[in-house]
Amino acid sequence: QVIAAAHKVTPETLRISVVPLLHRTAVDTTAAAVRVNALVALGKIAPCFTVPEFDATLDALRRIAANDNGAATVMCVLGVADAMGKVGGVGLIASRCLPLACPLMLAPGLNRAQIGTA
């Protein structure tokens, strides 16, 4: 549903309105379910991102990871980083996604199955 709705919204509206709102929601909420859903939405619209959205999203992911290392949040942060890496290419993966993702792989809340899928 998110992907279908994202394609009906102009890319500029996504960049100006939707992405910052999802960032604020994911960073500011105290409810894990709200954070997870905001991160899932970010991951689904990542193919629409340009460089400024990559940068802003990676900064938001860092802030989220610094405050919440629960398994659900960590898996969603890794999922968003993965989705952005698929779009942004090798340079983004090597310079920005891996430095974010590698320490998260050591989060104490992750089990072996989760580490295997991340």
C-alpha cells in the first residue's frame, strides 16, 4: 500500500513533506510499533530518494540506533539501510551504510536468525 501510494505522490512532495515527517516520527516517538512502521515506510519509499534524502535518512537512522537497540528497531534500521544501498550503489553502501550497519549487527537483542537475515 505504501509503495502504491508513494507512486501517486510527486517525488518533490515525498522529499519535502513525507520523508521529513517519517524521520520525525521515527526519531521522536517512544512507541516501538510507531517507530517500526515509520522505518518500514521509509524502506519502501527509498527507491524514490535522492542524495539529500539519503543523507537525512542515514542521519535519522543513526539517531534512532543510538537511542533504541531493540531487535525490532535494529532490524528495521538495517532494512532501511539495505533498501537505500540497493538504490544508492556501492559508494553509498561502503561509505555510509556499512559504517552504520556493522555495529548494529552486534546488538545484544539480536538472535542468530535475525543476524542471518540482516
